[in-house]
Amino acid sequence: MSLCALATLIRSYRSQQNVKREMCMQVPDTEANRKSCICDKGDCPTYNQNELSDTLFCAIGASPKMPRRVKCPCRVCPISATFDLGEAFYCIKGAAKE
């Protein structure tokens, strides 16, 4: 494979990854999803250090408290994997969109 063809292939792959991230699925606010959410299970420093009171921000939207970014495990949350979210800090940014 030529270098030009390889570069084209890499650009195509990166473009597909960006489209995939932008088209993540909307997360339903259900009891099952809330039980799977890791926000309040002691694993999220952003959640804990900002004393947030709700969970499943990827479904319900940003926290009204405006937390400070610390560290975020959203990408390892079962919700993120199930809905192919690929992002983090929903407690600050707001809900995932389709």
C-alpha cells in the first residue's frame, strides 16, 4: 500500500470516529440506567468532591450546582458503553444527544 493510500485510509478512519462520537445515542432516564450509573457509587471524584446530589447526568442534563472538573470515569461507566457515548463530564456539559 502506498503512503498516499495509507494516509487516506487513516483520515477516513478518523472521520468515521468523529461522526460516531457526534452521533452518540440519547440515554433514557430509567431506573435500570440509574442503577447502572457509577456517579454516586464512590468512583467519581468530580461527583464526590462537588457534593452532587443527582445521577445519570448523561440522561437528565448538567447539574444545577456547576461542578469543578476533577476526574471523570464516565468512559468506563456501563451506561457509556451501552449507549456508545465516548464523552465525559455530562454533569457539566449536559445530556448526551442523538
